[in-house]
Amino acid sequence: MIKQNFCFCTLALGHKYRYLATLLAKDIERYSPNTAFIILTDDPEEFSEYPQVLAFKHQQQGVKCYHDKRFVIAKALSQFNSCIFIDADMRILAPVPDNMQWLLKPGISARACSYMPQKFIKVSDSTADKKIIKEFEITKKATQILGLESDWEKIRFVHEYLFSVTKDSGKEVEFLQQWDNLANLFEQNKVYHGEGNAIGLAAYKAGLEVKWSDMEGISFFNEKTETIRVKKGQSSMEEMSGFFEEYYRILNPKQPIWKKAVGKLGKVINKFVPSLQ
């Protein structure tokens, strides 16, 4: 029975991500049994056996699907006061409390975020990748269009793999409208992966606060962040290896590829964390 005034939500398009989302659905059923899980997907029937899942038909709207996350947020907020967006390829690892205080604060809480100058600090480097330079140029252009040039240093980039949105007197509606406009701008300029920039810009324009949060109460697995944590000795490769192997196996079903990826990961970790050898 759904009792919470918040939900988890994600986007799951294509067989691989639908399958990953079923694993996440099982985690939520186990660790947060009173919480709904809203999924926008190209095949809602695949989630019919999961009682907490509210699956809605969605066809990819963008050239790529990154900015389609805004439709997930919109659907979730149409039914709940708060939503926690979590990438479909992540896992929940432990019980989720019913009363997470950080979730009650209006606005966006992000597990990882940074101010725009920090995000684009490498742009001034002569060896900067053309992709990040292009992203920077279009983000600056968007800032000018929104009339936010003087606020560049105050605007946060949001790492979009895990963040929450709590309603704030209609500011969340304008946020989504601004994101919609920015999604079109980014894609028209052939920047398809800039949703974290768009989230930050749209929120700032709408007056919706963006803040960093440890998101206490949500223990999760994310391949990229977990790799960093293992390198720093903050996590155990021995304990997390099963999640890494499953992740690579699903996204790279040809066995030699995912086995090679796991092997490479182990070598990198051993190089940085000798104690794990």
C-alpha cells in the first residue's frame, strides 16, 4: 500500500534499461515498501508484476533521451508533493526511512552538484576536449538568453543521476517550462547530454532553490560514483563486485566485453588502493 507523499521515479527506454529498472523496482519493494515508483517507459507491460510501479507509456522526445527526464519529473509531481529521480541503472542497497527531513525542504536537493565555473574549469585548459567546450558555449548562450549573465557564478550544475524535487508554490511548474525551452535550445545546437546544465539554469530562472544534500537515508549503487569510492577506500570492491558484474553484464551482454571491463576496473582500483590487493 502506497502511504508516502513522495515517490521514486525514473526513465527506462529500451530493453537493457527496462531490465535494469526491474531490478531497481525490486530494491524499492524490499527497502521502501510504502513508496511508489513512477517509470516512464516504452513498454509499461514489462512492469505489470511490480505492485509499487506506476508505469506510463513514453516515446523518446529528444534526439537522445537525456532531457526526457523532465517528463518523468512532471509526471511524478502531478501525483506527489516530492519525487526522487534515480537513474534506472542504479540500485538501492538498504532500508529507506519514511521521514527524510531533507526531502521536506522545497526545491531541488542534489546528491552531487557544483557551481558553473567549477563545472567548466577545464575549458580554459589548452587541452580541453571539444565536447566540453561546445557544452560550455551553449550553456553560456542559454545564460544570456535567460538574462542571467551576471549570475553565472551563482548557478549550480546538477549531476542528474540522483536528485529530488519538492514543490514550491508553483516554482516547480516554471522550472519544468524553462527546462523544456532549454532542452530544445541544447538539442538544436547539437548538445544532447547537457541536462544537468539545463536543470540548474531552469531552476535558477524559476527561483527554485538548488542545494547539495547527502540524501541521508538513501544508500545506493552507481557504477561511476562507486568506482571513485572504492579508489578512495570508502567502499569495498569485494562487497560491491556483484553489482559491478551485473551492471556490465546487462549493458554489455557479450561476455568477453563485460568480463574485460570488470577486470580493467579491478586493475585500476588495485593501482590506487594497494590495500585491496
